[in-house]
Amino acid sequence: MNEVQLACKLDQIAQSGPNIFVKLNPEIVDFTLISPSFNLIFLTKDSEFNIEINDENFMEVLSLVKTALFENQNLLVIGWNLKNLFTYILSKTNDNLEFTSKLLDLKLAEGFIGIRERAPSKFADVVKRLKIVLADSSWTKFKNVYQKVYQPLMMNVIPKIEIEGVFNKEKRQILFPYYEIEGQLGGRLTCQLAYANCFNPHSLSEEEKSSLQPKGNELTFLYFDYRFFEVCVLAWLSKDKVLGDLLEEGDFYKKLYTKLTLNECDTDAKRAFCKDYLFLPIIYGQSAKTLAERANINILVADKIICRLHNMFVKLFDWVETYKIENDVCVDYIGRKRQLTIGEEYKYRNFIIQSPGAIFCLDKLVNLSNGLGHYGGVVASIHDGYVVRCDDKQVEIVTSICLKILEAESNLFPGLKLKTNYKISKTLS
């Protein structure tokens, strides 16, 4: 098909709108290969059309697709995991794909309301599934999160991270991360070894971390993570003033250990015991029997600790234990849904805390990426942590910029301001 024929076909697709479904085959495009290729698939009410894209034709095809479809404000492009397309274009052009049509990623929308299915293969299925999304009670809240968080993540932020890369000094090669938005049921990003030259920021050993450094001379990594992240989010959600006040007193787990046991928390082992066995595990539904078995303590002591926690944080436990569940569906603060399976209903406790927390972190990731400008780039997002690359001579100013962004009040969670830890390193260790 020559350029004129392709332009005519794309015009026909635009004319059969205003709704057009777009997906990639394969869904993940490995831009780290010497010459990757994939098919861009268009489905409309009248037709199905495939375009093969490779290194030789992508500029020509992209230009025509942009003009006919992606810059047509009268069209709604319904995509499926289109973040991968944005990453591919950025890797080839070093510029973001201009996209002024209305864009909705169906995979993200379905994931938000608790639907996990494969990409539709027929336009009739697209329409059917889109109607389900639009009719869902969480649609209004999803639109807000989509506009503020998901869309910039998909079109700009995650692609920039995915092409940033790190240098493996042992293998003498540049490696890149791959992220899946809405990868977990709780809304966190997931990673996988999807490329030929890939690393997984979520599952690196200490040895692997020590071999990864910035892909350039006179560059440094800055690593930021939030202090007592889940506890702070929990305090904000539950509005438990006692918990909030305790967080303001310093090291939360040391203070809590002392209040629970009436003994000084003077060793790392005691602090770890409080963190790993007591507070969050009990909030998430750990019984006295399980606590006794895990911590190797008497069950009567375990039961006494749990009672003390309940008496100390009355409002917190009331919020968790009376959380509204309808038809085995849990809806969190931001509107994300999770279907609870029989026998695992207790998992709502984890979901109502970690799911809003995930959106908080992703919103901050967007702010961080946008706010860094030319001063640096985000190399990796690791749950409630962020790795930033910057010039050695600008460590101080970049640290200041990042702290200001990460510790500012949240736009999506009014009043929630978290403190961060940070370290400076020449490797990811």
C-alpha cells in the first residue's frame, strides 16, 4: 500500500467514527531491539484495518495517522494499553506523540472498576464493554483520576521512564524498565522483563543494584521514599487523631512499641517486631492465633496486644471494621473497585488502604516528572519510592526540587502531606 492509498484508508476510518478502537499487536513493543515491528490495528463500526509499522516506515505512517486520526478533535480514540505506543514513538523521535483527539484507554478504565479481560477483537465488543464502563457508578471518579493521573502517565511520564535506562557496568549494556499501569488489583504499577535489554526495578537483589549506574558520566542517582507511608495514608483516611498525633512524635514504630509494651524501644529488633508483626498486620486482619504463631509468643499475650491496639485507635478500627461492602464489591476512597472472592473477604482491609495510596504515589510521580524539567529524569518508580537521575553538580538543587514536590499537599487527598527520606548514590544500591 502506497502513501496515497494509506491516506485514503485512514480518511475512511476517520469518516466512520466518531469512535475508533486502536490496539497494538503484539501489545508490548520491544524498542530495545535493533529493528522492532508491530501492527497498529484499527476497529470501527464499518471496518478493521491493520498497518505494519517498522523502522523503515514509522515516520511516514505516523505522520499520516496523526493527521487523520490522532489530531482530529471530533474523534474519540478508544485505546488498549496505548502507553506502549507512546513509549515506542518517544524512543524513536525523542519527542512525545502529539495527540489532540479525545483518548480513553479501555484497559485502564476496566481495571479501575475491577474488570480484567483481554483486548476486544470486534468493534461490537468494544461498544458493549465501553457501555459497561460508562454506566458504572465509579465512572465519574475514574474520569477525574484519568485526567489528572492516568492520562499523563500513559502519554508522557511512564514512556520517559521506560526510555531513560540505566547502565549495567558488569554486562556493559544499557537496560530499560517496563511498567504496566493498573498492573495490580490495588492499582500499583507492576514491572516485568518485557524487553531484550530490561531490568525489573521491583525485584533487584543488592548485587544487581550495585551494578546499575546512570547511563552517562558525572551523573548521580537520588532515591526518595516516604516515611511510614501506609500508616500516614491510613491516618488520613480514617481521620484517627490519636494515630495522626503519634505520627508527629517521631519514629512511629518506636513510639508505638513503647505504648503497647510499656518498655523502651531501644533495639532495631524491637522496632522491627512492631513493624513486621503488630500494627499493619493486625489492621489487615491478623488474628491473635496467627500473631502468636508468627511472633512465637503466647496467644494470651497476642490477644492482649490486639486489644490494646483497638483501645488505642478506636476511630481507626471502627473505620476499617465497618467499611461498607455491597454485593462482595469493595469501593475505595478514589472509586476503584475490587470484587472480593469467597473466603478472601478480609482482603478489603488491605485494598481500602493500599489502593488510594497507589494513586497518591502515581499522582506524585506525575508531579515529579513534570517538575524536574531539564534538571533530571525519573529512572524508576518503586511503589512509594522514586529514583531520579541528575548531574553531579546539581544534586543540591535537584534534591530541593524533588523534596518540595513530594512533600507538598496532595491535590487528590486534601490535607495529606508526607515526609520523605532520601539518599544519594552512584548506583541503585
